[in-house]
Amino acid sequence: MEERKIIIPGETIVQGDEFLPGDGARREGQDIVACKYGLSDVSDKLVRVIPLSGVYAPRRGNVIIGTVVGITFKGWLIDFGSHINGFLNVTEVPRYIGRGELRDHFDFGDVVCAKVFGTDGGNVDLSVKLRGFGRIQGGQLVNVNPNKVPRVIGKEGSMVNLIKVASNCDVTVGQNGVIWVIGDKIEDELNARKIIEYVCENSFLAGLTEKVEDYVKNTLKLEIKQTRFENAEIASENQQEEQPGEQQ
Amino acid sequence: MVTSAYKKRSDGRKFDELRPIIAKVGVVPSADGSAMYQSGKTRAIAVVRGPRLLHPKHMENPEKGILRVTYQMMSFSVWDRIKPGNSRRGQEISKVSEWALNEVVDLDAFPNSVVDVIIQIPQADAGTRVAGINAAAMALAQAGVPMREMIAAVAVGKMDRTLVVDVDKEEEDFEEGEGPTDVPIALTSRSNKIVLLQLDGKISVPELRELITMSKAGCKKINEVQMKALKEPGKEVKG
Amino acid sequence: MTLPGLQKDRIIEYLAQGKRFDGRKPEEMRDISVQLGISENAEGSCAVKFGKTEVYAGVKMSIIEPYSDGPDEGTLSVTLELGAMADDEFDLGAPKIDAIEMARVIDRGIRESGLIDWKKLCIVEGKKVWQISLDIYAINNDGNLFDAAALAGLIALANAKLPVYNAETEKIEHKLSNVKVPLIKENMSFNLTVHKVGDQFVLDPSLQEEEASDYRLGIALADNKGEPRITAMQKGKEGGISEIDMEKILNLVESNFKELNKKIVKLVWS
């Protein structure tokens, strides 16, 4: 595997007929050329660009955390920080909501954790039917660059589990870069925030897990002890499906 | 040998030499992408916000996202104060910059959205529109907007019969002989297409051909600096 | 994005303990940094940062006919641009913050304080006076643009020099003189905006604290022999100030004035 490096649009990543252009790359004659700013990744002849930036593009199955910004008689419009809003239809809520009862259920400014179940026709359709989804209360939100989400989750959820255990908080990561953190003490939530920000700032470094552990123990002076949150299991179930999962 | 009234550049540069460049990516933390590009004393800041929802909705394009460029000079960027707000010159430059940048961005994946590019000039010494485009290209890349290639822009010109690269203010005002001819030009980094071309003055066809050739070398150098800045975000790079 | 309800609740809850997310105390300001001379073509200019909030300010001088109520006095005009560069929500439909209100309040703060020596700006009584044009631009909004803009305005003024005026040709030459724009240092007043967030009063709010606040009270403060003198005030946003609130705000001003004034005086005049 070739070393990853920052690549800019129009730059040649590799040359040769044997390579295949993946996400963020195209072929021009002998050259595989970058179509986006990011990190070049060449593995098994597949050449792609791992984005360092760019707006979140919702995909089926993604977990997102967003805010209610509109209510019609059919459902709720959810802003999750992308270039499109999501729509949560009343039929995608696990109980019957009568006309005129929508605001009682989810009101303007409410935060919901939802699953993307469709992205056809330029709309993003959301659902909160499964357990663990729905309105979020308490805690606080941490906003990160959506491109860093795979690092925050880690391989098979290892990084997000480290964050949970170190801060003693429950952490739910939305693929759109909004993370919900809730703990017994606000101090704990702020520790979780600091660790998350540390991961994002150092996301491209090798040996990230060791660096984070070092940061937690020596800078934040926290122990890594056991957690007893029940939600932790459901949250990790939800994370399990989505991880483009970065190699560390 | 052509004799020309313009014999020497006051800052000592060779006729085909660019002014010193300073570039930095990531200068406005809340933006999706941002960059500063400085050529001599001319400095431009470009900020990218988007792709995002477009208001007013009637401007939406259901087939792909649109690029919207706003170029403005700060009131104190030049000696004769410019009234803050929109000006006709600003609108014209916004439009030609938009056309140039549109050639390299790929907004097919973002129907009904907009990518806003905001260019501000805090200090001007000629070549503001090309500095703006150079900053905007870096900002668009940093924002993760899909782009086929980069763009570099430079103002080439002619003072009497002398052909030069990177015209400064003093040269813009040169009045002897055939006077000044100012040619802002922007080239794509890989396919070498001309995406911005304007001209003011008087010039012969062979002279214009020569200027276009000279601009290629200038743009290549600018591309290198842009690349350096993007590879070291947050750091000021020189060229 | 508008501030989600749960976020606002958390900010208020933490403030009720006297704490803020970034570790500051409610009355603590962020680090302020200043860079002078961001435009060589300005009579005076600067970039000012309050944490990550950044603004640029510049002064340009011109000669105009004086107003009838001040035939031997110069004039001041202040503009403020809150453009799309600085914030996702600027320049999109209805303004989040009113730039015109802010510009007028900054203008009044400078004008009413007596900082500018109007008479020294007179060139020919009744005919020619200097006009000071102070233009401020928001570069990055991370909360409290108001105080950052007002301070940048002061610093640009304090560092501005008059251009050379040729009395014979009656033209302004393209160069600066060694004469500074005439200001009366002792009269300077600086801007302090207090926000009510939940039950607490904070200074220099972050972006989210600003969105969570019920109301803000902008106060222009001058130094009257060590005691604060209020030269201008402006309440903004809905919310109502109760009597107890007002008392708390005035106490806050009295207890923080000395230290803040010392800091600001150093930033403006050195």
C-alpha cells in the first residue's frame, strides 16, 4: 500500500493501466487524477481520495442527529447540517400521531436521532421506528467535520467506546457530524467533547488510539474505568452498521 | 528589437517575473473553506460556504448545484475610498470570476443547492480580480467541493511596447507611448484552458499570442504555490 | 442552524453553576489580539480578534463642507458590513444581527464620548472640514462581533494619520502626514456588551451563548478618574430587564471596569 498524502484537484495520483479510479478520482490517459482535495489512498490497484472536508452526503442506513426546523401536516423537516433537509413522515414514528398533534410530539428546536431509510428523488427520508431512535433530551451536542466521523467511531466502534469509558458518558455519533453526549455531570460531557475534538484534530496521524489514550490519561487526567450505561449497547448496535471504518 | 518607452520595472522585477506571493489556507475558521492569496501588495481573502440550501428558491437549478460568487473591495483597500456595498465593477468581476470557477467545479451531486464564494480585498495594488480567483480556487478545494482541477490567474499586460507578467498599479497607470494594456487571464491547471480573459488597451495579434504564452509560465508558478498552501493548511507559504 | 433546545438548556444549566463550556468564568473575556496596518492605503487600519471572532476596521479621510450646526467641526461616518464571509446565516434573507443598528451604536459611542477633537478637523470654517469614514468588516463570527467591531474602530482611529492637504491646490495628496487624527485620549469610551443567559450575566459570549441569550445590553464606558462613566447604552433582542437584573448588570460593570479599562487602554493607545 502506498503512503497516503494530501492530494489536490487535478493532481496525478499514480500512473499506469493497471489502476482503477475509485471515489474522488478519474482516469485521464495513463494518469489517475484527483477530483477532490483529500488524502490519496492506493490499495490493491484501487485509487481513491479520502475526503478531508466537504458536506455530508446522506446514505441509506446512516444514523443522523438533527433539529426540527419545519412542521407540516405530514411530518417534520429536519436540518442535519447538509445541503438538503431530511423529512420525517408521521408514518415513520412508532405510534399514531393525529392531525394537529405533531407539535406535541416533536416541536421546533427538538433534536432527533433518526435513520436514513431513503434518498430517492432528492429527498432524504428519515425514520425513528427502531428502538434507540427518537427525540433526544438532556446532554449536549458536539459538532464535528462529518469526514472525521469514521475516526471518532473507530474500527468496530473502538474509539467511541474509549471515549464513553474515559468520560463516563453515553455517546451517540451521527454520520452527519453531530454527536450527542450525555453524562451524570456536565464536566464529564465536556471531557467527552475534549476527547472528540482531540481525535478530530489528530485524525490523520498514525497510532491515533495510543495518542488518545495518552491524552486522556496525562492531559485530562482521567482513568479508564467501566461504564454501566444500558444505552451503550443499543448505541453500538446502531454504530455497527455504518462504519466505513478507517484503518488505524 | 522593438523600442519601448517602458524600460525598467520600478520594483526591479524582470518583465516576466511575478511579484512575491504569500498564500494561506484556512483563514476563516467558521467557513467550509477559506484562503488568503497575496501578490506583492494586493491581498485577497476568499471564503466558501456550501453546498447549502439556496435562498431565494427561484434561483435553484434542479439539475445541479450553482456557484455564486460575490467580489467586493473593502473601502480602505485603495487610496480613494470605495463606498461599502455593491458596485457595478464588483458585480462584473463577480460574474467573470463565477464563469471561470464554474469551469472546474462539479456540482452535479448537489441539485437545488448553492456554493457561495465570497471574495474580499482588504488591500489593493492592481490584479485584485486575479488574486481573488487564486484565493477562491484554494478555498473551494479546501471546502471539499468536487473539482476537476485547479485554476490560476494572473494579469499580464503591455506598457507601451513592453510585455509584462503581473501588472502592478504603477504599471496600470503608465501613460507613455501606447499606454497600458491590461490582460487578466485565468488558466486551468491541467487542461490549460483559458477560463477568464479580459483586455483593456491596444495590442497586436502577435503581441497577444506572446502574452498568452507568458501567462502559462506565470500560472504554473502560481499553481505550485497554491498546491504548497493546500498541502500545509494553516501555514503561510511563500512563492 | 438555530440553536437546538437541549443545547441551550445545557449552556444555561452550566452557567447556573457559574461555569462556561470553554472554561471561562462568566465575566471573563477571551484573548484579544490586534494586528495594525492591514491596508497600506488606509489612513489607519487594524484586524482585531476576540478568540476566533475577527473583524477588520479602516479609516479613510476626505474633505467635505461642514454641516450647518457645526461650521468649524469635522464629521464622522461609521459603516459596518456583516457579510456572508463571516457567518453561515449572514446575507441570507432576514438579518440575524442588524448591521445598521450596530453601526449607529458604535457611531454614537465614539461621537458622544468626545473622543474626536472636532474643531481640530476644521480646515476652512464654513467651507472645508475633514470627514472621518470608519468602515468595519466582519471576517469571522464566533460571538460578540459587537464589542470586537467597536474596539477595532477605536484602534483604527487611534492609529490614523491625516493625509497631506495642499492648501494652494486645494487637493489631498497621495501621502500621509505625520499628524495623527486629533483625538482626546482621556475621553475614550469602550464598548462592553452584557448578555443575560438563563439567570447569569456573561461578558464576551461565544456564538452559542449569544444565541441562547434572552437579551443583550451594550454599554459604552469611559474613565472618569478611575470610576466608570456611561456614555451610551443600547438594549437588544426581546427579553425584559427586571430591576434586580439592572442592579446586577451595574454591579458587574462597577466591579470589572478597572481591569477592563486598563486592558483596553493598553490595546488602543500603545
